[in-house]
Amino acid sequence: MVFIQQLINGLQVGSIYAVIALGYTMVYGIVKLINFAHGEVMMMGAYFAFLAATAGMPIWAVFLISMLGSAVLGMAIERVAYKPLRDAPRISALITAIAMSLFLQNLALVIFKADPKVMPRIVPNIPITVGDLRISSITVITFVVSVAFMALLTFFVNKTKPGKAMRAVSEDKEAATLMGINANSTISMTFAIGSALAALGGILYGVAYTQVAPTMGLLPGLKAFVAAVLGGIGIIPGAMLGGFIMGFVETFAKAYISGRWADAIVFGILIVVLSVKPTGILGKNVREKV
Amino acid sequence: MKKRLLSGVLAIMLIASVFTFAACGGGDTNGGEDSDPIKIGVFGPTSGPIAAYGSAVVNSVKLAVEEINANGGIDGRMIEVYDYDTKGDRAEAISTYNRLRDQDEVVAIIGGTISGETLAVKELAIEDNMPMLTPTATAADVTIDAPSIFRACFLDPYQAAAAARFSIDTLEAQSVAILYNSDDAYSEGLAESYKAVFDEEGLTVTNYIGYTTNDVDFSTALTQIRNADPDVIFLPDYYDSVGQIATQIRDMGLEQVCVGVDGWDSVEIDYAEQVEGYYFVNHFAKTDPDPTVQDFIAAFSEKYDQEPNALGALGYDATFVMAEAIKNAGSTDGQAIIDALASIEYKGVTGTIRFDEQGDATQKDIAIIKLVDGKHELVEKLVVE
């Protein structure tokens, strides 16, 4: 019974990682950039939600404002920091991404100050009892909302025209441009969607763990990155799979090994994946990218 | 080689003579006229990230001095207080100490506020035989082999023992789960001391789980705790982590009562609902009906327009203890004040202060507080043997 309960705990953490990992993977798929500022977009999203929630807005407005705000922020970051470097060596873009991450973190430090803010409880908490299991309503909401957005994204990418454009640009930007696809706006859209998902992760994280702080994006961001690599970076289902695996590994490491070792084990996965199967679990030689 | 050795010895002698001279100079001026004010110093971080700690102490010391002077000072002599901001920095603390000794010529010091800065000036204070009373530095090292340094607050093993005694005697706990921060010496030390009492009594510690500072998800540990079903949960950490843990305890529907430590002070500001009905031990209770406590709270709130915290209460008490010691000593000579401090017994806001041979407060009252409707409710006051 404890095992199943731990499985559920892992599911909650995992779904947050999965949602954040999606943004990493989509951006990588389309511009071959590891966007290290992604964790900070998540943090900003959490702050947007915090501001909206403290202003007393209803829950749907909190989600909407936070996700829209972050989408705009993501597009702005792309336009200002990454677009000018699109033809530069990849390492330059990577360094810019790290700089962007530090910039956003310090910006939050200046605006919101260092002390953590307490997120209002926008989700009512009713523990649900199923036999011996007790599941908090926040766990259920986290899981349901993330899975719903993942399904929505999968549908969007596979079945709609803009989704098709994304896949085309990801496969071959020049060819896609020749076919009449506007690569710039497609890339902008990818950043917007990825950032909105990061904000979703940020809200769920903030609500579940009650606090928002300028440094909150760092660790979940890194773990989501590992999740994306684990599943195969650039592959959307891979990010989801990687996120859930990370959640389970972290929870079980804490439960059956030691809390002190949990992070070491989680990041150890990155080393193992890179040395054994650098393309990740779902990675193939001919990849179907975003 | 020889030359270098010689010049080294010379240099040490020169430095030593400067110190001796300075110390003598201090003694002479202060021992002088009977109508001269008695100068005492206070220091702590009043700016920077932990400014709240230093400000609480400095403000309370100033308030106490004002009250003492209004009541005629020490045998007719007024107290003059010199306060400096150390920003919590060790180097800054040393230069502050030197300025207090050489420039302001204080006869005694209340400080430091945090352990680091107090340890930084420890050797200097021993060398100068400067009477120093730290209200709040909790590191054990502060008073070890330091005959001139005293401490007004209780130590962590003491409060952990009090929390454990309360859990066993009043809450009648037969088993406990301990969830602590394994990255933090404060939290880990408290967990160990608390566990020791349970082990000694032959009671059960069902879970002893460490987490790291970065952890925000405690559901794994709480699942294990729920499965073990202890009578109480002990959470030795600061209020922001405690708030997060308490929230998840409520989310998961755990019904155990939680017991905490002085780091919990202020948890009710953001997490009143989650910590409702929990207990923690503290230096004083704001709702203690004792007039000493209520008068202090009223005076502090009037002067600074905010409620005092435990650090402020300790700074306030330390000032009265020091004033009493100077009065008992009958002079401003360092050794006389130190001797007077060693034998003092003073009843203040945070309980009765008396010192053991080490210079630590001993057998101090510890307040058990219940959190009710976002307020501190005094349950009982304990003295642990």
C-alpha cells in the first residue's frame, strides 16, 4: 500500500517535470538550442500566478494570465536574445541562454525580493480516500491538468496546420521556408507554447509546495532538462516519458534509499543516458522531431 | 632565520603593548568621575539579509537603556549605548569591537547577535577581559574557554530536551517521527537531542528522516510516517520550511500533532491554518500574562510600532542583566563586572537568567506555545534539569 502511495507521489512530481520538459524539448527540436532560461520562465510564470491570485482573481484567470504572460515573455526572450544568434555557432546561443537565465533570476530578485512568497491556495484541498490510500486533491489536479495539456499539445502538433508547420521547420528550416512556411513566426509560436507550459508547471509547483521564490526555477528546470534528455531531446512523447520516469526515480530514491541521495541519483541518470544511449529512450537514428 | 625570529618576537611585543595600553586607557577614563555616563556597546546585523535579527536586538537594547535611565540609571549614573551594524560580517565585527573598545571606551558589550560575528571577536574579548553578554548567539563554541563571555539564551540541546519532555509528559506520546534538515547543523542537532530523550525513555522513534535544503516535496517522507503512525511528529526547522511541510501534512490528511522549536516563531503569519493546534518551544510567549512580559511588549510596540520577537526579548533581558551586574560590581572594572555576572540571578521577560561555570544561561524557563487562530497561546513554562 505504501508502495502505491509512493507511486502516486511520484506521479505528481513527474507530471510537473514532464510539463516543463516539454518546453525544453520543443525548443531544442526547432532551433537546436538548449534553453537554459526555461526554468526561469517557469519561475516567472509562478510569480505571475502569485500576483494574479493575490489580486483575488478566479482560478481560470490565474492560469490564463500566468500562461499568457509567460508566452509573451518567452517570445520576447527569443526575439531579443536568441534570434540575432540563429546563425552563430551553437555555443554562443547556449552561453546567451545561461546569461538569460541569470538575468531573469536577478530581475526577479530585484522586483520580488529574496524572501519566498506564499502562494495563495487557489485549489481547495480535500484529501480523497480510496481504501487505505489518501490522495490530496492537489495531486489529482496536478496530474489531470498536466495530462490534459500534454494531450492537447500532441493533438496540436500532429493534427493542425500550425503543428504541421512546426514539424516541418524542425525537420528542415530552409526547405520549409521554400514551401512558404514562415519560419520566424513558427519559431516564435514554439517558444510561446513551450513557455506557457513552463508557466503551467510553475503554477502547479507553486500551489503544491506553497512558495514562490526567485531561485525556484533552478532545480526543477535542471531536472526537466535531464528528463528531456532521458526521453530523447527533441521528441515530444519522450519528454513526457522522461518527466514521469524522473518523478518515480526521485520518489523511490527518497523512499527506499535516502533523501540525501535523491538528487545525486536523479542527476546520475543524465550521465548514464549520455554514456549509454545519448539519443535517449525514444531516440532513433532518423528522428521525428517536433 | 634568527633575524626573522627576533623581528617576529618584537612585532608581537609591540602589538601586545598597544593592546595593553589601550586596555589601560579604557579602564582609566571609565573608572573616573561618578557622574560620567557608563558606556556599553551593542552590535549586530542591522542591514543585509538577516537585518531583522540585528535590528530586533539593537532596538530592544535601546529600549531597555531608556527605561533604566528613566529610573535613575545605575546608582545615579546614566547608561550611554553605542550601537553598530556588522552586516553579519566577521571582519566588520572585529573592527566594530575595536572601535567600541578604543574609541567609545565601553565597559561592557551586549553582543553579538549571530554566532559567526560573536566567534570572530571571541579571542579579542578574552584577551581584553571585556565583559560580553551575547543575547542570541547559539553556537556552543561561543562561551567555551571564554571567562569573560556570557550567553542569555538557552542552547539547542536544552530546547530539544524541553520539546521532548513536553511531548512525553504532556502530550503522552509513546512514539514520534522526526523529520529534519540534514543540511543544517541547527536542525540536525535538535533532531539528535530530541531523539536521545526518546531513546533514553525507551520510547519509539518510528521515523528519523533527513531532507535537504532544496527539497520542497515531502510527500515521500510523509507517506512513510503515515504508514508508521506515530503519536507526534517533531519538525526542527525554520518557519518557511515548517510551513511547507505542515501544508503537505494537511494535504495528505495526517492527523498527528506536530511539535517544533524556536525557529517556528512567525510561522503563523503565512501558515496560520496549516499549523493550527501545533506546539513549539520558544524563549518567551507573547501571551504570557506575566506583567514583565506584557510591559515589555507594550513598551516595544509603542516605540517601534511592531511586535517584538524572541530575539528582541533576549536583547532586552541581556541589557537589564548587564546593568544589574554593573550595579552589583560597584565599579566599571572589567573583572568586577564579570564576577558580578557569574553570580547574578535576574528574572526577565525570557525567564530567570543565571549562568553556569561556562557562562551559559542555565535552568531557564522555556515557554511551550500552542498555535491557535494564528496566535501564540502559552500552554506552560518548563524548566528541564
